[in-house]
Amino acid sequence: MYYGDEIDFINDRLGTKTQMNPNINWKIANGLSIDISHLYQQMDVEQGALFTANLSDVRLNWQFSLHSFIRLSSIYTRINRNVAQYLYSAPQSEEAHLGNELLYGYKLNPQSVFYLGYSDSLQANDELSRLTRDEKTYFMKLSYAWLL
């Protein structure tokens, strides 16, 4: 937790920041774990609240064996701004973003790894009233080291 003076760099003035960052790491079973964290930030200036931001991060890891794993990650961000408090710019009053990733990894040896995955991104703002997919990616990576 943090509470104290902070500089509002965008508007060049002093403010007060409140921040909390709880997290949970839970080993559900042998090889299966979940990590959950949340970041809450609020910035207040003399005239009132400037913004409130929430970031939630959930990661589910399943280690099948010493060599192979699968991971599901999801990160959600939501920012609410009081645009009347912004002196030099006009940002979005509400903004949300959701990023997801599914990753499979296989390690042949410590320097040779194969990855296969999928990721997507969704966003919402003043123009988009609900989360809308703006990006989708399938990917593969292979790195191989010749060991002598």
C-alpha cells in the first residue's frame, strides 16, 4: 500500500496518490498454480479526483513435466478519468483493455525451446461502449542451440 504526495506530470502539479497492490500465489496441485494480482491507483489533485485505475492480472500455469507447460494469462485494465481536471489535453474519460494469451512451451534442453501460442486484445473507450476485439495473433517460436 502507498499513500502520499505524487507529481501529476501530465498537468504539471502536485497531487496525492493512493495505491494498493494485493496478490495471491496459489499452488493448487502438483504442477498447477494460479497467480492473481490487482493494482488499484487513484490520483487526487486540489480540485478533486483526477483518475482511478484498476489493473487485474490472472495467470494459470500448468507444468505437465520438466519439459512442457501451458499458461493462460489474462490482464484487464480499466481507467476512469475526470477530464475536467486535465489542463493541457483531452483524454478519454473511460478506457478499458483486456489482453489474453494462451502459451504452450516445450523445452528440449536448457537452450532449446519451442513455443506455440495465441493472443488477443480487446478495448473499450468513449467511442466503443463495450469491449471490442482489435487484435488476434497466432504465433510459434523455435530456438535451438547446438550442444557439443
